[in-house]
Amino acid sequence: MGVTHLKVGKPVDQPSCSLEDVRNDLGECTRCGLSVTRKNIVFGSGSSDADLMFVGEAPGADEDQQGVPFVGRAGQLLTRIIQAIDLQREQVYIANILKCRPPQNRDPQPDEVNSCEPFLFRQIETIKPMIVVALGKYAAQTLIRTKTPISRLRGTFVEFRGIQLMPTFHPSYLLRNPSAKREVWEDMKRVRDELRQLGSRYYH
């Protein structure tokens, strides 16, 4: 028929459940000890059918107060990073490995990850993003199941549950190390180019 190639966009099939279903199943979670110290569960925010999803480590103080991921200084920088690849925050989806803030922002504990991960995986399965960006060492190492340093992981796509995953530095790291912004910009250009190749509706 003269067709030499076909660019396939995001699947249009409907998810077996909605984000609202996942949130309802999570409930007022008491599956780990973080339920005692948190103020709010931070489930996630953004488009329910986003082509691009960001996953961080855990909520911080601002997020715990507002119940929304990435709303502090790091979140403001993440918004600018998203805008730099010609997207708006409302077009992507943002979540964390943990749904509750660890005290003093300490690293997540294994039992906390085990309690939260199934809900994150269901979010990913429901949204069906083309690409997941893992923000920072902990998110990348947890999702990929590796101890490789983020400095070596970043910049290269790996497959995660049938999805392209790009590890990069966390925005809070960039606030402390502004010189690393150039590397994140290179990573995000790769993300933008891959979204175009995959036929994302964002870049028609």
C-alpha cells in the first residue's frame, strides 16, 4: 500500500481502573508508620492520561502541608524544567515513591516502600505514560532495582515495566548544585526527542 513506516502514538484503550479507584483503594492509609507522623497523603497530581510522568522520592514539608507533590522550591524548579521542553505542568503527571513524608525527610525505609510501591505501579499502569522520568538517586535506584549511582544512571533510557525510563538528578540536588542543570537539560532534551519519536500528541 506504499506505507514504509507507521508512527504509533499512545494506546487509546481505556485503563481497567481510574486514578480515583487507586486513590480510594489507598484510603486513609495506615499500612506503615508514616501514617502517624504525616499531615496529608500526597497521592499525585496532573493529567490522568499523560504521555510523560515524573516520579520523585517522597513528599517534603510543603507537600505534606498541601497534599500535592513538588510544590516547594524543588517543585517550582521542576515546573520550569517541564516548561523548558515546551510542556505545562498540567500536561504531565507527578508522583513519588512514598505517599507520605518521612520524618525530617530521612530516606524511605524498605517497609514503607513495600507499602507504597503497589499504588505507584497502579498509577503508572492506569496512566500508561510513554516515558517515566525518575527524579534523583532514590527514585531511580528503587524503580530500576539497582545500586548504581545516579551520576552513572542519568542520561540513558532503561526499560521499566514496558516503558522508557529516564533517570536524572532531583530538582533539590540542582538547588544545591546549580552546575548540574546543564546535565538535566541534556536528559530532558532526550526525553522530548523520544516523546516526538513515539508520536506524543504534545509535539505535533
